[in-house]
Amino acid sequence: MSLLNEKQRRQYLAYEAESLGRGGISKVSQLSGANRNTIAAGLREIHSGNPEADREIQQEDSGRIRKKGAGRKPITESQPGIEEALLKLVENDSYGNPETPLLWTSKSTRHLAQELTEQGYQIGPTSVRELLAVNGYSLQQNQKNKQVGEPSPDRDAQFRHINETCLAYMTNDEPVISIDCKKKENIGNFKNNGAEYAPKSSPTQVLDHDFPLPEKGKAISYGVYDLSQNEGFVNVGITSDTAEFAVASIRMWWEEMGKTRYPNATKELTHNKLISWHVINRLL
């Protein structure tokens, strides 16, 4: 069956149904999963009595399985005006760069399908998604691009200075690290996003709320990234994200990895949005 095309498949099923005699269509339909109408169409084809005409159609259509115009019509043809109605719904909730064809909408396909249904159209979320794609829409996430307040006139100079300083340290085989506190996680049997395979109707049971458990607290992971070695180091704290914790994390990185990687180091450059490198050097 998997090696046959659509026409061959329905005609094969028709021959099988005919060989079974009375009730053959129902039996073949149950065994193959094919619709009764498909098998009946195959029976009409094999008993058409005009094989020459059938061959002419195949030659004219250059290998077509269906006649021209067969198959389900596009939803824009079967339901005129549905595309315009959809674009009108997303017009006030569309975002994108006017100089590019890429657009996105803040409304979900399920809600859009529901609103179109209320207007008298018949459409599901999948068809809404396909229509949006045809019109240049795609799924997008938020981006932090809007400046809060006036930009600093020295912004570019600051980054150039940081870049030049980092290169100078790395050229002299001095450590250059980037530090950052990662997402805090509640400790306990809490819900996490994502899914995993398990027996049907047996999901992992977790707590029904996301409030931290006082007796367990939170896990606070702190990352130290070594730019020269392209290596990361993470340690986990259980108190708070404080300056002391940042310094302790850097000290732990130095004891575990840094002093081995840089045995001749005399100074260290650390850049972070909250703690400047010279302050940390003094604390260390």
C-alpha cells in the first residue's frame, strides 16, 4: 500500500473489495482504514469500460493522479473574504519593521479562529496559522531593544575601552572573566516547563503552587566565564545574591580553575553590570 500512488491504491482496494463479494467494501474499509467512498470511486474506475479514455487523460495530465481541479479547494476560494477578515483582526495588533516583510501578531491562532467563527466563517487554528504565514507573519519573541531614558553620549567609547582593555589583558596572558547571577530556582518538587515521555495518564505529580518553601529556600547559581579559555564555572548558593556571594564565587573559580590556567597572573579583569573589576580586585 505504501508503494502505491493515490489512484493505484483506491483501485487495488476496489479489486480486493470486489473479490470478497457482498459486504466487501465494508470489510476492506475496516481493514485498510480507507473511506468507503474512496473504494467505491475505485470500483467505478475499474468498471468504467473506457480504458483508452483513461490513458488519454493520464497522457494529457503528464502523470497527474487526479483530474485537473480535483481536490479540496483553498479556504480563500471556498470561503471568500476570510483572508481579508483575518488581516483586519490582526491589523491593530501587528508589529514589525516597515522596511522588511516580516510581521508578527500578539493574538493567538486559537483566539483568531474563534473570532472568525463568530463572524460566520469555518476555520481552525491550523488554517489561521497557514494564512498568516502566506501574508508574511511568523512567530516572534519579545526583544529588549527600547532604550530607557536618554542614551549616554559616551556609550560607544565605553565599550571600545572595555574591548581594548580585555584584549590587552588577554595578550599578556592575564585572566579576563565575565560574571553573572543566573535564574534563581525554588528548591522542592515544583513544576518545570517542558515534557517527557511517560505511560499514558501518569504525569509526574508536583506541588500545586510555586511559593518558595521556607525550610528549603532557593538555589542561586552564579556563573564565571573565562573569555580566553572559553570555559564556564558555576557554583550554587542558598542565601542571597549579594556582593559577598559574587566575590566568593570568583574566589572559588580562582581556587578551582583560575590559578591553574594562569599561574603567572598578576592581576585580573572582571566586568559585570553591577561590580567593577577594580573593586573586586581590592576585595579579593
